[in-house]
Amino acid sequence: MLRPLAAALLLLPSAYAQSDKPPLKFEVCDIQVSKIEDPRQMSAKFLPGGRVDVRGMTMQIVLAAINKVPEDMIIGPAWMKSERYDIICKAAPTSTDDQLFEMARNMMAERFQLVSHKEKKTMSAFALTAGKTTKLTPSTDTGKSGCQNARADPAAKDPPGVIHRVCRALSMDDLAQLLPNLAPGYIQGLPVVNQTDLKGPFDFQLDWMGVASYNAAMASATSSTPPDERAISLFDAMQRIGLRLENKKLPVDVIVVDSVLRTPLADN
């Protein structure tokens, strides 16, 4: 995937009535039941020229992606976990990502007649909390927020499997939404709930080992050979910048699909 569809809000047709502006729409949008059966062939991309290309994704995955939540937080008909779709849409080449996401939301609500609501459900989740002091720098970056790959410092002599991400202009809500995608091996599909009370966007860097590399480093330790002191898990990395992730039962907003078409309406 080039850029996953994971930065939008809940799709509700009633939202149109809350704005005087006409909804943004794709110039053309072709939706077909997909012939892809292997999940490894799934993809979701924003391509140059205003093109959105989704291949072989289930309805549940699509809704989870556009709502920035794990799949388990989408509750609906059983077929949403198995029926796959190819969705290829075209917009003006000058369309921004935000506009493309809005078009995608409007397209889903119109073509699939999606009606849904949020409700609280107590479930396993990670609470994101902050200590008394943090190593987060208030951001003055006016560009696009996010976490980008960073090069390793050769002087640090990282063990195998270390990941470096530089995060810019990120709020704690943003971080909570990104963590399931940044470190899926650690988060394991659970939601992350921001309980930090920290305001504003921040700049910071996260450096951690992928879960397989970290587990291997821990497993190689013996009574006479301690673990590599350079080995660092995601949880260690969070603590280094003054944050903490704790697995607990929390009330979480889940998305309940009240109705949705299995076969989309034709493009007008």
C-alpha cells in the first residue's frame, strides 16, 4: 500500500444536512465485487492524478480504514467480513488528500446507502497516558502531520530490527490512531485510547524494535548471557519519551452498521 485509507470520519448520510456546501464527489467511480480471494493481494492507494484504487478489500476493512479503528470495532452483517470489492475512483488531479477522503465518504454513503451509529462497548484496549514530564516538543510545523521513516544513526549501532520514526505536528489523539498501524505486532488489533490530557501538536521521535526482532533478542538471553541492552520494545520506546501504554478494559466507541447494501447502486 502507498497510503492506506485511514484518515477519515464516520460515514453518515445525515451529515450532508449539516453543511450548506454540496458534497464533494468523484468524477467517476467504478465499484465491482472483487475476484481477489487471497488477502495478501489486497491494496488501497491514493495515486497521482486524483485516482483512488482499492482492490480486494472487505466492507469491514474499508469501514475500519476510513474510520481509523481496528476491524473488531466495526459491528455489522456477517457478510461484511467476507465480501470483497474493487473500488476505482477518479477525481480532479488537483484534489487534496482531505478532499479525496471526503469524496470517498460521500461515495460510500451514496452508493452503499450506509447508515450507522456509534455506541460504547467495554473491551480490551491500550490506554495511552503521560508521565509528569515528557520529551515531546510543542510543534510549530505548519506542514502535513504524520510519522515518517528516519535513517538510523550509525554511531548508535542499533541491533537488527530497529524502527525509527520522526513524528511531526502530531496530537496525542493522532498518535493513538496511528499506533495500531505503526506497531501492529504490539497493539494486536486493539484500539488505543488517548488518556494523556496533553494538548496541541507535538514533534518527537520513536525508536523501537519490531516485535519479532525484540522477542528474538529476549529469547537469546541465557542465565550467563543477559539480553542485549540495546533491545527496545515499543513499550520501552514510549516510556523514553514520557508516555505509557497499558492494556486494560476500557469503554470504547464502536461503530454499529444499521444498514448497508451488499450490492452497490450504479454510478449516476
